[in-house]
Amino acid sequence: MAWEVFSLIGTIAFAVSGAIVAMEEEYDLFGVYILGIVTAFGGGAIRNILIGLPVSTLWNQEFLFQIALLAITIFFLIPHHLIKHWNRWGNVTDAIGLSAFAIQGAMHAVHQDLPIVAVIVAAVLTGAGGGVVRDLLAGRRPIILRHEIYGVWAASAGFLIGLKIFSADLFLYILFVIITILRIYSYTKGWSLPSKKIHYTK
């Protein structure tokens, strides 16, 4: 049950997140749909390739594709004056998608009996992969490569699930809420990882 719930939540959140970025970049309707779909399904496709699953499994998610298209359409039709804080909406939907898909990706890897390192990688790729593709197509530097805390939250979810100490649906739902809140909180408070820039003298 939790698998289906996280798949649905992540698909809607990332589809809307992609649509928001497309509108910010002034893409046309076709571009909005493309970026929304790529964001919603890009991470899962990358994960499947790296853990040895056929990419064709992506096309078995017809219902989720329909949900993504519906979510993008509804968001596109919302009057502009009702969406005054696009950055805030974008970060919230991105945080929800990151959390839901990180957990879903980790669950998928555990189901395949993969080692904990692979579970963590699957969580990060599924949670952040779609956002990376979205940002690259939009000509932006991917969030996961910035110094702000992003992929760490997905990796944390993967680590906890990979330990297999907690596997009940209730734990997964609680973890989803915690990861989402931490991502939003870390963004609003400006938390960041250490970074270092090399300066070359002329």
C-alpha cells in the first residue's frame, strides 16, 4: 500500500514542480507538459538503469502518467493571481516529491535484495534524478549540486530504510513527513553543506 501512495504523491508533486519551473522559464504548453513529465518520471528511469531493471518498466505506469498529465493540466489552468508565490510553491512540491520518491526508490531497492549502499543510491537517484533532469533542461544548475542540503535528506531516508529495522507502513509515512519538513526547513533557514572554491591567480 505504501508503495502506491508514495508513487502517487511523488508523481503529482514532481509533475507540478516541473510545470512550475517551465512556467518560470516561459515555456509554452507543450514545454510545460514535457518538463512536468520528465521531472515526474526521470528519477525512476535513471534508477532502473543503474540497478539493472529494463527502462521499459517505465511504460507500465499508465495510470501514473495519466495522473501526472491531469496534475499539470489543473495547475496550468489555475489563474496566475492565485499563484503569487511560485518559488515557495515550487520548493514545497519539490520537497514532497524528493521525500516520496526517495522512500519509494529505497523500497524498490530493498525489494530487489540490494545492499544498503545500493539502497541509498537508489533513494538519491529516484528522489533527485527527476529534479536534475528538470533543471538541466531548464538551463539551471541542479539543486543537488549546490551547497544547500538536498540529496543528503534522500540519502538519509535510503540509509534508514536500508537498515531494515523499520519496515511498517506507519514508519514510512512518518519518515516521509520528517524528510519533507527537514527539506523545507533547511531551505528556509539557509542550511548548507561546506563548500570550497578554488581561486586561480592571474
